[in-house]
Amino acid sequence: MTRTIHLSAPDVGPLEESYVLAALRSGWVAPVGPDLDAFEREVAARVGTRGAVAVNSGTAALHLALLGVGVGPGDTVVVPTLTFIATANAVRYTGARPVFVDCDQHTGNLDVALVAELLRRLRSGGERLGAVVPVDMFGSCVDYSALLPVCADMGVPVVEDAAEALGAAHHGHAAGSFGRAGVLSFNGNKIMTTSGGGMLVSDDIALLARARHLSTQAREPTVHYEHRDTGYNYRLSNLLAALGRAQLTRLDAMISRRRQLRDRYAKLFAPIPGVELVGAEDTESNCWLTVIRVRPEQSGWRAADLAAHLAAQEIETRPVWKPMHAQPVYAGSESLLTGAADALFAEGLTLPSSSALTERQVAYVLGTIDDFLTARAGA
């Protein structure tokens, strides 16, 4: 192998090329057009919501969703500490304050019991609770059967960050369909891509209409340019929507490919003491990323040791997200922690998971890992 095997490379080909070329030839190259409209309808139908608004990133969708449920200055928003930083940053965009909560050590998803405790603590302290933002980690949904009643009892809206989980489900209900609004990402490393892009999905038509208005610089429907609100340049282009439409037709096949790869990793690591696949019990995951946790006191080696071995063979891996409470930009932020996220950051490793990997590449990755495990067993 002479080329780096990446963690989650995009899976695009002739079908995507044909969709984008057709959109280009149609003349609709701006953030408006028939492919954009169709993409919104098709994603909403896939998720099972009444509507959707396509934007230029998952972060933009998060920002609009939080504004849509009324989050603003003076509010407190509960965010998992184990997440990509965009989840917390979007809260700050609104002027609200993120408070971080720890995760379940087996799934990486937020710890629902801790959320209940934190909400009670914040409410008793006089905090104005703006929202709870659960994140569906690595392609597996949060336990919404437990979380939604907790938030409903406290009267706190839920904004679901399903950026990593399109195509996943919880008890048969699609990721993105929980709470007042859901957010999807189509970044280049996600389960499907529009190069860059995202989408806000919801059953709340008024929320979607407001988001659509704000995403187009809040321009009023006049012949001249008139603006009564501060808006944002957030819309997705018609060309990228065409790419997304092609990807959406292949989504189930891409999920199946990633699931097969996760199963092969599971088989490889099954006899190794101290190694477990994070979220392996979730049969409704989209398997966006396969994540292992290595307990060195049992395995005799660290996740970083395997990462270094693979890097030497041009195979990309990555630790799990560094927790928000440990990020310099959020130093001193209020948090309710158990140590679970810190442990996953220290002991977790994400492995190449792209559906675009060829059988030769998969065999190379698995063989390289097997060489490492064999050497360690004989050490």
C-alpha cells in the first residue's frame, strides 16, 4: 500500500458525478434550485419529519435549531462533554451558556441519569434552561426512551445532534426525528456527504420557516433588499444538494458496508482481553465509526501503541473526541462528570470505517492489526 488509508473517506463515484453534472447543466448553481428542494423533501421523508431546511454545515443547522427553540442570552443549555466542539460552539453563538454532562462508558452517549440530576440542580439554582442537546455518538442513537420523558417533565426542549447518525434508529424511529428539532451533517467524513453541508429537520413547520428565513440573510419578500432581523448566509447550494441526492439513494448500501466492516473488527478483537467495541450492542447504529476501547491493564498495550503501529503503515486512526470540559476554550465551564468521557478519550481509538474501502484495503488494515496483536501476544 502506497496511499494513506483514511479514517472515513467519502464514498462517491459515477452516480454522484452524473447528478452533479445534470445540476450544473441545468443552470441552477446558486443556493436555490430544484435539487435543493428535492433534497430537503427526500431527507425529511427518510427521517420521518414534516420538513427540512438544507444549510451549508451541521454547525449552521445547530445554530438555527437552537434559535428556533428560543435559546438566547441568559439561557443554560445542557451539552454532552463527549462530542465534537461544534455542539458547544453553536450554544455560544446564541449567547447562551453550555453546561457539560458526562457519558455512558459503554456507548459514549450522554448519561441520561446524570442529565436528570443536572437539570434538577440547575433549575433549583434558578437557571433558565434553554435546551438539552443530546449527541448520537459514532452513529448510535441516545436512549431517547429514557431521555425524552426526563426533558418533558422539566419542560426543556430537546435539539437532537444527529450529525453522526443519519440512517440510525432508536426502537425503529430514525435518528433526527427526536425532540423539537434534529440536526444532520453531510461533511466529507460523514456516512454520506455533500462535500460540506447539513440539514435541520423538524415536525415544527413554524420553526423550519423561521430557520429558512434566517438562513438567507433574513431577507424580506420585497423587490428591494430589506431586512428586519439579523440573518446568516447558511443555505446549501443546489449543486451540493444534487450530490446529496445521489448519496441518499446509496445510503443503505453504505451503512451495510460499514456494518460488515465493524463485524470484522469485532471478530478480530473478540479473543483479545481488555478490548471492547464501543456501542457494539446497538443493532440500529449506522456504524459511522468503529471505536475500540483498550484497557491496558488487561491487554498489556495501549490504544496509542496500536495507533502508532498503524500510522507507520499509513493507516489513519484517531482518538475519540477530547471532552469539552478539557478543551482550553471551555476551561472552567460547569460540568457534571463521572470520569467516563476522560477514560474513553484516554483509552479509545477510532479505526478506518469508510464504505469506500476496497476489499484489498480492508484486508490490509485487518492484517496489519493482526500482526500487531500477534507480536504483542508473543512479547
